[in-house]
Amino acid sequence: MRKNLITALSVACAAVAAPCAQALDIDGRIDPQEWSQAQHIQDFRLTQPLSRQAASQPTEAWLMATPQGLAIAFRNHQPAGVTRLRQHTQRDGDGTVDRVNLYVDFDGDGRAGYNFTVTLANSITDATITSENQFNNDWDGDWRHATGEDEDGWSAEMLIPWHIAPMRQSEGMRTLGVQLDRVIASTGERTSWPAVHYTEARYLSAFNRIQVPAYKQSLLAITPYAMGVQDAVKHRGDFDGGMDLFWKPSGKFQLSATVNPDFGQVESDELTVNFSATETFNSDKRPFFTENQSFFDVQFGSYNNYSRLIYTRRVGGPADDGDGSGDVTAAVKLNGSAAGLNYGVFAASEGDAVGRDFYAARVTRDFARFGLGAMVTRVERPYLDREANVYEFDQRWTPSAQWAIRSTLVASQVEQAGRGFRDSGGQFRIDYDMGRGWRQQLYGLHLGRDLMLNDFGYLERNNFNYLRYDLGKRGSDLPADSAYAGQDWHFAMSRRYSDDGVHIADAVAVNRRSDMRDGGREFIEASLWSGGYDDLITRGHGVLRVPEKMFLAYERLRPRQGAGRWSLYTEAGYSAEGLGGIDEGELSLYLEPNYQYSDRMLLFAGLEYSHNPDWLLWRGDNRVASFRADLLNLNAGVQWFIDDKQELRLRLETIGVNARSRQAYRVGADGRALAVAEAIPDFSVRNLGFQVRYRYELAPLSYLYVAYVRGGEVFEEGLGQRNVGHQFRDAFDLRDSEQLLVKLSYRFEI
């Protein structure tokens, strides 16, 4: 039945979109004359919960190709009895609000897509989509949008210019992959056309295919920026400037370039306390490094969506001599298509004495149900006398609507100070939809011992083998009086070995994601790991034998109801991964109440407390130690949208950690932890990040920023009688830097 429905929809969508009878006015009011030649879409089906039944509230959409871009209008019927939730949010901000989404694959091949979201309050989110259902909202595009509201519902209009993304050359007609959906936040109901959900293994490739005229559109955009910083602690000021250039003569060829790119000083990373052997992953909001970047976004190396072959934060990241960050002088990126191939070239250079050079080239070729891709990256690091090359090949195959098979092969070749390192890795993922809500996935990963990707990429670890089987069951036929609208269960088994043959662990896990009838969501997970070995904690000084581990997690979002102003997000967890076994785990609780003062002002305050009686840390050489630790973390702020152009944001993050030493251990030859009478000092950590930021939108993607930023971090050994409360309070006194920053950027389109 589902296959027949999708086939029928695809046939219905094959109609040619015609140019509009008169110029479109994107004002949020759907003019019948303006949209008279558009394709009218009404068959929206429930995808949250994923029952694919008719929606409780009708949704209509109009879709039309025009010389100015792809135009979409939504009419969302929503009578007074169905609560409307509106809240102005910052771009790409998260919120439980009524919204509509356009998802479009401009080449219609299921390889890469774009998501455009407009909320009831006319706030927006845009993101790229790769690997079927991996979203990245670092990218910001220039597109038009507007909303309107009346007693019977609300409307939204969008116009997406053709130059917004690279597209293969087409003559006469172009095939697009399209999905539309709408979310009613007060009930959590999502309705879609076609009826596929982004959690499904085949998502991007399951979009409806439509034929539209192959319009061409060009763009030359130059965005210079100037920035001044005054530091009250270091008693010095600095002035900087640079430029981004985007030249898009057509969809088949697009060039991006930057000179002295802005490193995003007005954006702040979240504070973290990380003593593990794995580095923290941070996103990248620099315009050049997000524009057309999805083509290079090859995920490889772990089950999560962090590991990848190009991690753009490497460019301009910590310098090789350990003194500050690299100074990116210039970078260029080409994206295009020719002779049935898509291609991309990337180059960036750090101009300082210890600077690095980064290069990448990628090509893809797609067929009806099969796709191939290959990429080469190179990084030159003269300060370290190091050159690193990575070679990649990937394929994807969808033999039917039920099956999806993807695989990637990678090899690295590194030369440093006369020594050579070569190794390889690979991964595969096989998804099978059995029907009636049941599905299976088999994922395998091999990372060679000397596989080195982190000169340009992000890899949590190498020397690793991983096999995971996952069985999923989605259900939406719940009683009408149930608090749950839909549930998605997963049962998984996995095995982990190092490439040296060390058994890291076997694990079983079960989790459930639930859509609530109050519009919220819930997540519960439990996993149990067998005893095994930790081959990372000592950083190469021995493999530590560890007992069983247990992890429990609970998350719940309770959105505001009706005319209420409060919402609450809760996290709770138990994590036992020390030497004490599953009886000595970390307890953690995070509460984040939100108060909506008005549609334009939101106040939030998240507070986390955790207690870990057995925090196991590396203390140098083959020595580890167990600590009794407490952590307090505050994440609070205010978002005030003064009007449609002005935003004032205040954000405060502070962390206090108190860790008292319990026992020191040496790792024995057999991997056992041998207790030793060695003094290990207690320690504390304090961290502060505070920002007040004013933003004025001068024009699309053109801004004036004024920001006050203060922060600091302290690591101290020895605690005396001080507890975690003292560390938390003292964090507010930190003042390693105190800066006033003014930045102006303006986008000129020619």
C-alpha cells in the first residue's frame, strides 16, 4: 500500500511547473492569482507519530518554479481550539514552535539536500542534509520568507533562489527531490508530503521527484568585514578586516573565496570539562567554511555524526607551535558539474611562520539507484616537518525501497621527519525496512592502528574495530488516552576490538524515543557493557583492564501549554565506567526551565549537578587515579528580539568542579589496576563564559555586532576545605579576558 501511494504521488508530481502569471510578492499572504499556475499539494500525512494517516488539521501547499527561484506557499489551517505556539528565535535556534519546512534535493539524486524552515513568528532555520538524514545547521543561505496569520490559521511563503546551491547542468528541465512538512507544536503533530520521516534510513532519497524548468541564475556577492577589539585585562586593542566572495555564474559552477576570514568571534563555543583522550568537537559558523561545504562532508569513523574527513575547525585551529591559533590568510573553494560528474576543490593557507596548507578535491557520479564518490585531502605542516595525505572512496546503493547499502574506504599516508606511516580503514551500513514499523541495521567499522585522519579531519580514535546490529520497532497505534502519541524502540548489540586484538567491550542496549501528546518528547536508554580493556586512557602507556559498565539516561521536554509561559527540559543519568564497577556510577541531573516573557523575549536557566564517586583519570605515564568528584554547571541567558532587525542576547555559562583523590593505580603488565601508595593531589576546575551581544541586521547576511565578552579558566591542585559550591561561586570572579568587540559586515550583491 505504501509503495503504491508513493508511486502515485510521484506520478502526480511529474507535472511541469510553469512560470507564474505575475511577479511573486513574498509577503505571507497567498494571492490566488500569483499562485494560479503552481502545483497544489494537499495530501499531507502524519509522520510524527509515523502512522501515515490523514492529519488532524488540513495543510495545503503550492509549489512553483520561477525565474527568480523555487517558490513555496503553505496554508496551515489551525482554528482557535488548537493552540498556536509562536516565539521569535535566533537564526538556527531551537524552539517548540509552530513551523513549516521545505526540504529540497536540487539534483534529485539523494546525495545532498537543503532544509528551509519558517516559524509562525517568521524566524528561520536553514541546514544541509547529507548521508540520507544527517542535518548540519552551520550553513546560512540568503532566501526570502514571510508569514501571515488570521482566525482560521496561518500562512508562509518562501522563495529559494537558484544560485543558493550547486546544481548539475540541465537543459530544458530539471529533476528535484522535494519534501514539505508542517509541525503543530502544541500537539507535536508533524504532517508531511511525501510521508517519510527524517529518522528513517531512507529519507533524502525517498523525496518526491518533480520536473521543473531548468532556470539559471547568477550571483556575485562580496562581504567585507571590519572588527575592532579592546581587551581591558591585557590593556591592548586590535583591529582586523577581511572579505568573503561568492561568485555563482550558474548552478554548474560556483566559486567561494575568502581573505583573512573572520573566525566567528561573536559566536561562542559551549564550555566543557574534558579530561578524556578524545578531543571535543565544535561546529563552525564561518561563512566561507559553511558555503557549499556539504559536498565535502564525508562522515567516517564512528556511529555518531561527528567523525568526518574534513573538519573545518582545523583551518585556523591551534597552531603547530602551541602559540595561539593559525592565521588563515586566504582560502578558495570551487563546486561544479561537468560530463555527468560533480566536483569540488578546496584550498586554504595559513600565512604565519608556522602556518599550514590544506587541500581537498572530491568528485561524485550518480546513477538511478547507485552512486560513487572519491576524495583526496592533503595537509602540509612545515613546522612539524609533516605531510599528510588521505584517500577516500565511497558508494551508496538502494536496490529497492526497503534496502539501503553504503560503504566507505579510506587510506592515509603520512610522512614526518623521515618516517612514513600508512594504514587504511573502512565502514559499511546496511539498512533494511521490514515493514509494519520493523527495521534492521548492520554497521561495521575498521580503523587501522596507523590510520591518521586528524590533520584535516576529526576521528575520535584509530586502532579500532566495531560491529553493531540494531533492531528497531516504531509504533503509533497507542490508546487515545495514552500520554504517548508514538514510540520508537531500538534494541542493539555491539562488539569492540582494537586492531591489536584487545577486547574493548561487548554491549547490549535498549532505548525508546517517544512523541508526547502534549507536544513534547521523551527519551529513555539503558546499556550494559561487558568487562574489557581501555586502551586509550593511559595515552599509550598500557592497556587497562576494566570491569562491567552501565549507562542509564532519561530526557524529557515539557513544552508550555496553552497560554502558559513555562517549559521545562530535564536530563537525568547514571554512568558507571570506573574501576568500582556498576555499583559506583556517576549520578547527574540537569534542569532547564524556560520562561517566555513575550513572543520576543525568552529567559532560560539550565542547572546541572553531578556526583561521581569513582572518576577515573590518567595522571601521567602508566598511572591512573580514582577521584570522588562533584560538578555544578550553570547555563543561563536572555534572548530579546527588539524588532525584526535587532536582537539582544545575554548568556552566562559557569562550571565548578571539585575532585578529591581516592586511590592511585599503576597499570600492570597483564592490564590489571595495581593499587599503589602514591600521593595524587586533589584538584579543582573553574570556568566562566559571559557575553552580552547586540546584533543589528542591516540587510540579508549583513550585520553590526557589539559584544561584551568576559571569561576565564583555572585548574588548581589542592582543595583544603573547599567544596564544589565554593568552586562554582569563585568561577564568577574569573577575568582572564574582558573584551569589547565591534564587528561590521555588509554583503554587496552585484
